[in-house]
Amino acid sequence: MKGCRPLDKNELSRLKTAFTGRMAVRNKALFFLGVNTGFRISELLSLRLRDVLTPQGAFPRYLSVRRENMKGRVESRSVLLNDPGKAALRPETLSRPARDVIHQDDFVFRSMVDHNKAICREQAWKVFVAAYRALGLEGRIGTHGMRKSFANHLYDYFLELVAAGQPVDALRQTSRGLGHKNIGTTDVYLSFKNGQVDGAVGAVGVMP
């Protein structure tokens, strides 16, 4: 969503307790899986049990979204399923009755209304906005705030590598992590960093 902002670490920490109600486990899992993988909301909602659990019931090393469920439908995308991502999924998968886990075609983030459907993007947006408002968070966040937050974390990590003297192109590597084909798109994603540019200009000014 154009104009959405990322969430900072303090906001993300506070959101750990912001999801309430009957589907709190599902909603929290959806949000934090998004923050840790950078998948778009429609891509997350396309996930089925077969995508997040191996036949042995373990989490895969990489989480993949199939090409037909990706934006543009050009190719699939795989992201390392890190420990926080697994921690996000674990309560959601463990909360299912044992008999349900064997249904590999079931959606991970199921609708309460229909067992054979995932929740819709509009419902996910409502859930997230309710959590943001409960904490008094302001600005445009929506569902794309997850992906923007992921981008923010990647970029900051690569900048730290640059600061440590490693030959890393922070922007290009962030672009790869997001699965962008055009690095200009990544630059737009990181437009919220403009405040850093303003600060730098203010700091290096030379008085006449």
C-alpha cells in the first residue's frame, strides 16, 4: 500500500500483546510472520499447511509462496524461515486439533466462517488497524506496514555491515531480500529514510 510506514522496534514489541479475542493466536501469527518474511498480505493468506510444515511435521528451512499467488505471477519467492518466523507460526499450528494438521491443503490463516477459506485481505486490515488503534499508533500502517518493517530491518542490518567496513551494497541487497525486480521500487520503499538525509544535511552545513 503506497504511503504506508514501517513500525519501529518499540511499536513491534508493544504489538505482541495487542491481538485479542477468539482469533488472537491466528492474527498475531499472521502479523509477525509478515514482519519476519516480508511477504505481502495476499501472499501470506495464500499459505497452506503444506507450505509451512514438512510431511514430518517440522518447519521448512525456507518458506515459499507459489508463483500463482505472487504479485505479477512471474515467479515464486522463497525466504529463510528464521527463528522468530517459526515462533510466530508455532502457536497457530499447535492450536489446531491433531486431526486437522494432516489436511495439508488447509489454509494456515483460516476464516472463522468457512473452514476451507483463508480470511480476506479486508478482514486482515481490520484486525491490524484495531490492534494499532488499541495502542494509539498513528500514521498509515495498514497491512503493508509488515513488509515495510521487514524492509527497514534488512536495510538497517546491511548499513551496519557497511559501517563495519564490509563491501555491501545495502540498497541492492535489501532489494533482493524483498524480491524486487526494480531497485527503484526499493528506493521508494525506503523513502521514510529521507529524515536521515535531512539530519545529515543539517549536520554538515558550513556557516558563511
